[in-house]
Amino acid sequence: MRQLRVGLIGAGFMGKAHSMAYASMPMFFWPAPAIPVRAVIAEATEELAAEGAARFGFESSTGDWRRVIDDPTIDIVDIATPNHLHPEMAIAAAEAGKHIICEKPLARTAAEAKTMLDAVQKAGVVNMVAFNYRRTPAIALAKKYIEEGAIGEIVNFRGTYLQDWSADPESPLSWRFQKEIAGSGAIGDIGTHVVDLARYLAGEITAVNGLARTIVPERPKQSGGRDALGTSRSGGELGPVDVDDEMLTMVRFANGAVGSIEATRNGYGRNNFITVEVHGTRGSLYFNYERRDELQVCFADDPGDRRGFRTVYTGPAHPYGEGLWPIPALGIGYGETKIIEAYDLVKCIVEGTEADPNFHDGWRISLIADAILASSESGNWITIDG
Ligand code: NAI
Ligand code: SOE
């Protein structure tokens, strides 16, 4: 069976998730389109890289990510580092002819994302952005129902991504609170996931009118290191937060639909509260990531005295069901979304097809993220150019 050798850059939260996905993918999707081999892992230092290799099962490790790019045996470069490093790494990987998966957001700004898009288009390599939530089977099922016309024409999309890990002002000033590294706050970090779901389910976004604000202006400094996502306390001197903590925006879609998107990392009691509600002319769909196995559906064709939301539990009859668990509601997790992502990436490489979402999508999403911020500053609707 064909093998594809993976060079992973970054052994933090996403390094763990992607490594687990490469190892597990053939256990789920068999026969696998190809076997991903965990070949080399790069980290910020030799020590961290060696630890990553031991923990995540890589053949070798390096403290210099360029050695991954220069290695002629590597087929896939997987970029799982903080956002500011994505462009340089992805462009170098494209120029070396590697297929690429890059974590979201693709870059800090749309201008940076465009340089990455140009590089992969010039190189003709498979490119994917890791917006994995669209690979939750219930979301893929919503997409199928929409494409089949089960809810008619879409008229409204409502999406939220609410978390609380940064609500405590004592939660340190990790890289996610620094514009120089992250680009933006809730907008780029989690709002973009909902923008991806909005574009996937309801079509292209053409204009936004949003607002964004910072709730906690200073946090205890954290010099470098991984983001512990609110689980550590550094104490000590305060430093400025120069990104948004929360955002909300109205959106217009190319097909005439309208909607809203909200994102916060400061909403006490909300953890990974990604919700999507889509209203169509013939029905509605509702999904809440904290109940990942369920898609709520309401069809206008149901008799009036029986109409209302009911629950479809995803399983073998639904998208990706052939590879997942044999009975609905056994439990889809975050890991499964990453396993499906790895499967789709490897399949695209083997079949020579375009990945989805790709760097073009990543760039469009960055344009929308930039526009939300610009709209917040000007107070006006912003049309998405490009
Ligand atoms: P993290 O802070 O847990 O890990 C980042 C790792 O990158 C650290 O181990 C750090 O040492 C390493 N690193 C820094 N500079 C490096 C360099 N020059 N060479 C090699 N490694 C280097 O961050 P996390 O949460 O893993 O985030 C990474 C990326 O993944 C970000 O772009 C983030 O937005 C995205 N992300 C996506 C998620 C999703 O659901 N799709 C979930 C979490 C993060
Ligand atoms: C923190 O908000 C975070 O890790 C994001 O960076 C991810 O993209 C999200 O999926 C989980 O939360």
C-alpha cells in the first residue's frame, strides 16, 4: 500500500491532534487511500522536538523546521505552529513541492494569506486549511440535506462560537493575545471556524457589519511557550492585550440570505459552544458542537400537528459513517474530526483532486475576518473584495 511521509511542524495542542489522526486514520478508513507515516517532527528546540517524536511516534525530530522542507522523502508538510509562522513555512513547503495542511487561521491577515495562496497555486501542490469542524458528521449531514434541497432556499444563517477559557483576567498573555503573533483575537481564532461553516453551508459571504472589543486589556505576561488555554497562571507583571476578546457581526450572503456570527472566549459557562442554525424556505437545521452526534431537523412538509425539531443521531447511514463507529450515538469527538480531515487530505493527494477547504478558502475567510475588524473600526458595512 502506498505511503505518504509526513513532516509535522509544532508539537503543541494541534501537533497532538494531527499525530493522533495520522496514526488512527487507517484504523477507521480501510482500505486507506494511503498510509500516512509519521516521519519527522519539528519544534522550536531540539529538546521539544525529541520529546514530540517520542510522544507522538515520529521516526525522527529536528529543532529546525527547514530540515523538514529540505527532506526529499517528505510528501506532506503539516503546519501546526502559532499563526505568524504559517506564511514562511507554507511558502517554503510549496516551493519545495510538498503537499500542505496548515492550521487555521491561514495567516494573520488576508494579504499574508494571499502570498500563501499564490505560492501553492504556482507549485500545483494539494493545500488544505484545518477548519476541521465542518468534518463533524452532523455538519456534513446538514450540508447534504441543504444540497438535496431538504430545507429549500437558505434565508438565514446564525452561528456562534463561545468559550470561557480566557474570561479570567489572570489567564496569561499567551501568543493568542498578541497581535504580532495571532493577527487578531476571537475573530481569527474562533470566529473564522464559524465563517468557514457559514460559507460551507450557506455560500459565499459578500458583506459584514460587525463590532469587536477587548474586555480584558492587560494580562500577566507569558514569555514564549505553548498556550495553556487558561489552565496555567504565570502571575507577575502585566502586559497589553492588543487583540479582540469578542466579536459579533451581521453578514450578507451572495445568494441573498442574511445572518449573524458571534464569537467570544470570555463567555463563562460556554466551552466549545459552536452552534449553527440554518433557516430555509422549506425547513430548518440546528447543530450544537457540545452535542456533536446530533443534528436537529425541522421540515415544513411534516404534517402541521407533528412539525417541530427532531433529532437525527449520526451514524453509519451518514457522511463518513462507513469509517466511523457501527452504531449511531456511540460518540463523535474532536479526534474524529481530525481523523476525517487526515483521510480527506490523503485521499486528495492520492486522487490528485483539490482539497476542501483549501488556501483559496483560507484567503477568503481571512478577507472576511479583516472586514469584520475594519467594520468594527469604521462602524460601516464592508463589502468583501478580492
Ligand atoms: P500551542 O501553543 O499548543 O503549540 C504551538 C507549538 O508550536 C508549540 O509547541 C511551540 O513550541 C511550537 N513552535 C513555535 N515556534 C516554532 C518553530 N519555529 N518551529 C517549530 N515549532 C514551533 O498552539 P496550538 O493550540 O497547537 O495552535 C497551533 C495552530 O493551530 C494555531 O494556528 C492555532 O490557531 C491552530 N489551532 C487550531 C485548532 C482547530 O480546531 N483547528 C485548535 C487549536 C489550535
Ligand atoms: C482556542 O480558542 C482554541 O484552541 C482555538 O484556537 C481552536 O481553533 C478551537 O477549535 C479550540 O479553541
